[in-house]
Amino acid sequence: MTEDKRKVVLPGQLLGEVSRQKAGHGTFIEDGKIFSQRFGVLNDHGEYLDVVPLKGKYSAIEGDFVIGFVIEAMSSSWLVDINAPYPALLHVNEAPWKVEFGETDRYLNRGDAIMAKVLPIDETRKLQVTLNDRNLYKIKGGHLIDVEPSKVPRIIGKKGSMIALLKTYTRCRIFVGQNGRIWIDGPTEGIEKVLEVLRIIEDEALSFGLTKRIEEYLKKDAMDVQ
Amino acid sequence: MTVIPSIKSDYLGKLAEQGKRIDGRRFDEYRKIEIETHVVSKAEGSARVRIGNTQVLAGIKMDIGEPYSDSPNSGVMTTSAELVPLASPDFEAGPPGGRAIELARVVDRGIRESQIIDVDKLCVVPDEKVWMVFIDIHILDYDGNLFDTASLAALAALFSTKVPMDRFKPLFEKLKDTCPSINDYLQQHPTDYPLPLREPPISCTSVKFNNVVVFDPSLDEEEIAEGIGDVRSHGARLTVATDEKGHIRAMQKGLNGSFTKEEIQKAIKASIDNGNEIRQILYKSVGKK
Amino acid sequence: MKSDIKLIDGHGKRLDGRKADELRKIKIEAGVLHRADGSCYLEWGGNKVLAAVYGPREAIPKHTQNPLKAIVNARYNMASFSVEDRKRPGPDRRSVEISKVISEALERVILIEQFPRTMINVNIEVLDAEAGTRCAGLTAAGVALADAGIPMIDIPVACAAGKIDGHVVLDLGQKEDNFGDADLPLGLAPRINEVILLQMDGHLTMDEFNKAFELAHHGCLVVSEMQKKALLEKYESVVQPEEVVQDVQPEESE
């Protein structure tokens, strides 16, 4: 079964049975059988099955760190686009500033970008984010790009190995939001290098030994510069 | 609804100051241009044009109709454009808005005013029956620079067009009774023949933001110039159609920013150079020269 | 409309050389558009169709929002140059009706309760038309929805059967549609084996209906396999077994 673990599955495809395994994310149950809801990659964790979509909107999960764009400053909150089906609400109580009623636009305005954390999601799926956590703030300078949210784990790499590599070789600061938005800051040449590598990762997101190959690529490039 | 984070426009502006663009192009450089003709069998002519990720399909339909009273011996042409919601999350269904109409009119002007279609050769019965040429532009994928992609698609479609003599045979037979003079036309054109065309001017579009002028704007560059998001520098757009001799045949300035005379002169020169290159791509794709 | 054209000969051969139970040539490609969340290009005989999916995203105008589920807006549109005589751009009564029945068919398979207050827009553009565009459109929409990562219980598919010169045949071509006796477009959720779209015009006996239904049903299953193949082909190349990392929180460096 090992080699089947990375199988691509289609909506409605039979994956297993409830009597043997639990149905995880991206699956549904019908008559005791587990089916895939999404076009994605099947992960067989033994105890349970889940399907990670290959493409699609970001589905917010409590505790995710994301990059949001302020859509509108309202009287006691901000409306923030986090690349999900719905905009998220950032209440003044969730911001690190003492904001007077009606003065939200003195702190954040339309077009501003923030790093935020997703708060618990209720059954009506109204999304809320907070800035009250470590290292969360309004982003200034640098550059922002979008990738498929499903590719985010790849870009981060095993225990953050890919990102660590990129940071070392390009001397850029990088923040990868779980919602597929990536912020990069540093010298223009460094930012360009990061963009180049991200494009490679996106194209080959699931192929073997990627981290190693990227390291060799970055190393070679660094030597050329010297 | 789309929010462009100001960081993005700031970064593109910063790059521009260093003489760079986000995708590594020179300021006057186009993305890859691809032209494919004869893509719709029901149409008299058709072409699918890609500039980068932007894709436009143009189709030509012809019909017999009545001439305008001020030009009784000339064919009639009409250009329409649909910004169908297939092409962008920001396009909405419904009747064409200002944007679609401006697009259609700029493409129309580039073709009409430069008289690419030899309308005098599209007369079937003087004073009574002429060919009507419908140019319909369908945007499939919108990633910036609709003006040039749509104009080029319209041109390539026109060059692939055959006047549908066979399809209209039944109508011509009927007309023989009421308008015997149709026989002259039918004798000259017994079967389908290529639409009579002249040398085409080529449209080249640039936008200005952060005081630089870039050609073939990508979506990011276009949106920043359009001021989506709270950008302080007002952008401007310029489309210049030039012919083989390097003469200017149509122009259109858009958006709420402004150009200096020097910028316009420079843009015209770059339009002539790019136009010549694009014309060769067009000719190659339609098997001309 | 009746004519003297013989649509099927004594050996059961049709005008375009097909047998009674033979489909036209079909080509399906997934993920063809850059801007759309999911897309599909489909050629079915002389039909050329593009489908693009956007969403789910907050439904506008706001009063259309449903607090319990997503609304599915399919929009079937024919390019003005896709037919013999130029069609006026924009929706007519026919395309509004087709859009409605396709929207409803798609709602059956999409897990709409996962996205309350949103809309999922499915744009179907017919670029070249040769009979059977609604089946081609629904089939393309099914692939585009899967490509967009929309959760579904099944990938919807459609195929028509009909009657020409008294014979029940699969997948009518242009002349067969114009001069035939009946047309039966059928939309199917193939896994649960239930009908999601059904229309009929013309004249069929009960026996003929049963036969036409069987043919169309069989056609759906054949096309369904092509849909799956198109989806897998597009993405299989980038997916190979590897150490995959999940659940890693992004960290910020100083």
C-alpha cells in the first residue's frame, strides 16, 4: 500500500470503508463507504484518510497564519480579504492598538497588508482574524505573491527546510501565509531570486528530492556571483 | 472588490525606478505572441491570439444587407466586444459596459479609419445590397493588454476570412429576379473568395505609472495604472496604431492620468518598432508574404 | 422540420459514417485558462466549448445570498460567430433556460452546504456549435468544477440520444438534429447513477424512450471516463511519491 499513498483522486472516487478507517478532510461517507469530495492527493494515514486538493480556494482553519489585505476600515473593525470564499473580520479588540470608535482608518486602510491569525470558526462560517499573537503586524515594504494554497506545505518544506534554504541564500525575509500569499523583503536581486525559485517549486511541487535540487541550484548560483 | 495591496504597487514602482519590470521584460518589450487562425468552423474567419496569458478569440460573420444612404456602394462593418465572465473574476454578465464598448470602438476605429477592409469591393447590387462584416471579439482569459490582443485577433480573423458565396447561393438565386444586376457580381465571384483587405496598421498599447511608460502591460501593471487599490500616482494608457510606412493611423488615450509630449513621441516611436515586429508575426500566421 | 435527406442507410450507417451507437470524436483538456479557478476546453464533433469556474466567493448582490448553502450560477452563452447565421450577442430565452437547467443539475452534485452565502459561477462559452451544445457544456462544466477543487459527490456528465428516420441512435449530429424525429439530452451523476438533466423534444414511443435512454446512459459512462482521464493527465505528471510535509506553521525570521 505504501506506493499508493500519494495517489491522485477524483470527486466521487471510492477510497475506503468506515469499518476500517476514519474519513478525514476532503472526504464524505455514503453507506459506510468513504469517497473523495475533491480532485486532489490522497493521504493514507493508516488510521484515517484525507484528500488535499490540488487547486482551490483557501479553506481557513483555526490557528492558521495568513496574509490579509484590508478591504475596508469600518467603525469598530476592518474587513480583510484572506483569499477564502469570505472576507474575514478583524475587530478592534483583536488589534494591538487602542483604537477609538470610528478611528480605525488611522491604523489600517484599504490596500494595507497584514499578517494575521485565524480565530475559531463558527458553524455559520463567519471568519475572524486577530493580530494579537507573536510577530503579527502590518506589513511594510517588500513584495507579495500568490501561490496555490495547496502548495504551501511544499514551499515551507520539511520542518521549514525549504524556507530556511531560501532565506540563507537570498538574505531575504520571507513569510509564507497558509492562504497561499507569500511576503518577501530584501534587496531587489534577492527578491527576484526567491520569485525564480518559487516558480520552480510551484511547477514541480510534488516531485522527488526537490529540496536537495533547490539547494544545489542556489549554491551554484551563489558561486557564479562570487 | 479586488484589492491590490499597496505593497505590490510600491514594489513595482521601486523596480521601475531601477529600470526593471516584475517579469524581467524591458519597458518596450512584449510578452510572447501566438496567433492561430481557422479555429471556428461556423465562422467566415476566426483567430485565437495569445499575448502572454491573455487570450482573445475573434470571429467574423458576414451577411447581405442594405448599404447606408451616404455610401450606397460600400459594404458595412460592425465591431462588438464581449467581456464574458469566463475571462476574469471581475467581469460581470450583462449588457456591454463602458469598458467593453471602449474596447470595441478602439478596435473598430483601428480597422475602419485605416480602411483595412476594402468596403468598395463588398458591393453586391449597387444602391441595394452589400456585404455586412461583423467582427465579434470574445475575451477568453484576461491577464492585461486587451486592446492589442483584441485588435490583433480581429486582424488575424479578417485575414483568414472567406466571403461566403456558396452559403448565400440560395439568397443570390432569389435576388436574380428582383435585381438582375447582381449577375455582374456573381460572374466575377463564382465561389468563396478572400475578403479584400489592405495593409493593416498594428495597435500598440502602453501604460504609465510611477512616471515610467511600459508597453504590453501585464494585469498588475494595468491595474496599478488604473488605480485599483489606493495608488497615489494616477496612471494613463495610450494606444497607437501605426502602418508599414510608420504613419500613425489611430490613437486613444485612456485613464485619469496624463502624458507629456515627449512621452507620447517616445511611445509612438516604440509603437512603430513593435508594430513592425507584430506585423511580421501576423503575416506569418496568415501565410501572407 | 422534415426533409428528403436520408439520415441512416440500410446498413445502419449514418450521414457522417457513424454506427447507431457511436459517439462523435471527443477531446477534453483540463486547466486551460490562467485567470479562472478551474477550466476545461472540450471538442465534441464540431462543438467547441470552454468552461470556467470562479468561486466559491461571497454572493453578490447580497440579497441573493443563502445562509445555508452556496448558489450555483451556470451561464451558458453562445458566441455570435458560433452558428451559421450570426447570433446577437448576449442571452436569449433559449440560453437563459439552458443556464437554469444546467445550474440545477450542478447543484445536485456540488456540496453546496459547505459554503453558505457564497456563489459558484460556472461560465460556459460555446465557440463553435454543431448540435448537442448543452451536453458538451455540462460535461465541460463537470471537468472545470473538479479542476477548481470544488467539493462534489460526483463528476457530472451529459450525452444525448435521439431518433432519426425511425431509428434510435446515440449523439445526434447537426443534420440529424435538424431533420430527425426526436432528441433526448441526458445529464448523469454517474457514480450514484441518477439523472440530473433531462429534456426531450420530438416523438418517442415507450420502447424507443427506453432504448434511447440506455444509449444516452451508456454514452454518459463513456464520456465520464474521458473526463477523468483528462483531469488525471493534466496533473499526474507533477505528482510522484515523496516525503510530503503537512501541518507546518510558517515562521517569521528576523
